[in-house]
Amino acid sequence: MKKFAIAAATATALTLTMANAAFAQQSTQAPMTLAAGEMTEAKEATSDTWITTKVKSDLMTEKGIPGTDIKVETNKGVVSLSSDTAVTKSQKETAVAITKKIKGVQAVSADGLKTE
């Protein structure tokens, strides 16, 4: 009877170990896939943040452009320019041209820029 109990305990331990290995193998693959997706989102966010910072910086250093009054938002490479104060048509065109020259910019929307 004692040998049977030892054999049963050994079989149970082996079964649990093998089941654990199977679950561990499955659970390590799903997070890797999830992490890859999150990594892509992180790269996009970093790229968008970089573009926004670069546009804002370039607008602020451009003579004749009220860079502090222009709001810049980027989503997947598409830059939106807006302002609460009016800018001239020339300033708007210059802001759009500066923005289009920046690496990574896919498109520019300046509909939010109020003009005089």
C-alpha cells in the first residue's frame, strides 16, 4: 500500500510539472505578441511627440511667426495647427511650410489657425 501511495504521489507531481510547463509555454507567447503591439504604439507615440516638439521649436524660432500662440498636435504623423489669436495669411502659409519640411510629417491641417 505504501508503494502505491508513493507511486501515486510521484505521478501527480509529474503531471503537475508537465501541466505547469505547458501553461508556461503558452503564457509566454501571448505576452510577447502583446508587447510587440505595445512597442509599436510606443514608437508611434514617441515619433508623434518628437514631431510635435520639433514643429513647436521651429515655429518659435522662425522670425515673424507667433510660435507661442500656435498650438501643435500630432497623431500618427498628421500635424494639426491651431490658435486662439489670429495670424496673417502669410504667417499661416509659413507655419504650414515649416511643418511640412519636418521629417515624419505625413500631412498638415491648419484649419484651426484663425486668420485676420
